[in-house]
Amino acid sequence: MLRTALFALAVFALSACATAPRPAPDGQTRPPFPTTETRAAFGLAHVDVETTGLDPDYHEMIDAGLIYTDLDGRELGRIYVRILPTHPERISEGARAVNGFDVAYWTSHGAVSEAEAVRQILDFHRRVSGGRTMIFTAFNAQFDTRFMTALLAEHGAAFRELFHYHVLDIPSMAWGQGIEDLTGRTLGPRYGVAPETSVPQEHIGMTGAEFNVAVYLEIVARRAAATPDAQPR
């Protein structure tokens, strides 16, 4: 009798472990992955950042554009923040050629401190995410993720407080549709989307985020056209 009871208890415990959500390392419960039933619980955080260089351990973010959408690309809200970096002298000439960074220009165009930028981003996320699990989505996801992680950590916040532990990148989505291209200037037109501006001081995080959303919408439309019998979302 005792052996039978212990066996039943063991089976129950194994079953519970197999079906219960697995805790994340930080103690949070891992959200389910998107399915037909859970899509509304997810959203996309389309993000683009400009920086003073390529190394997040040395260079800094100087602006960020975030557009939150649902999984079909319908906009939920957006924020643009221009940031005055702590070490503006670290600007690389390559970065300056892309974004036109200049302390006087940034100051006169509403740049805020890094701490204030983080406060605004966190407030935006709380207001707009609506309880959704937001998936960080970018053109160069590794680059943008590393800089966003560094900025948040520097000011007492964490990337995982805002975003899912998986990230998405636009070129990989396009690659899956047979468009094997890695630059926005050439990939965008293949979806009928004009490239982002090349005028340095007009090339900002928000124009990048808008470009990403536009390409994503075309990717979604092409996917729908390829599967006309799919159930509407």
C-alpha cells in the first residue's frame, strides 16, 4: 500500500513539473509562446537607437525611438527621446557621419539626461504595453539590444523588466521569405519601403523605428498573401 501511494505521488509530481510554467532565473514566470489563443498577450517593441559608436561598454546611446504594436503591426503607442550622453567626447567619426551628433544641436533640440530618458522609457512601457509581453524587435537586434541593456542597467533597470527574453530582427524575417539581404537601404525597396533618410541629423531613432514597422507590415502582408486560407487574426 505504501509503495503504491509513493508511486502515485511521484507520478503526480512529474506531471505537475511537466505542465507548470518554468520559473525564469530572475524569479519571473516564463510567459507562454504566442499561439492562436495567446497572441493578444504579446506585442512587438520596434526599437531603433543612435549611439556615439559601436561598443556599448564605451560608447553611449544618444537617442531612441520605440513604437509598440500588436503582432499584426497595429500601433499601440510611440516614444522618441533624445539623450545627452555622459561622455560626448567619445563620439566616433563613423557614428557622427551617420547621426550628425553635436552637443549644441542635441541640447537645443530637447536632449535629456540618461536618467531622465530611462524614466521616460519605463513610464511609456507601463502605460502602453497594457500587460502584454513585449518582444524587442529591431533591424540590427544585437546592436540595439546591447545598448538598451547597458543604458537601463546603468540607471537601475533591467532589459527583462520590459521585454521578453527572445528578440526578433527584421532581416531574419525577410530572409525566411527568400529576401537574403542585410541592409535597410537595399532590403526596404524590395518590400516597397523607401530607405531611411541619409541626412545625418534627420537620421534618428524614430525614423529607424518607423522604417522597421513599415517593413514588418509588408512582411506580414506577404505572409498573408502566401497563406490565403489561414484564419484571420
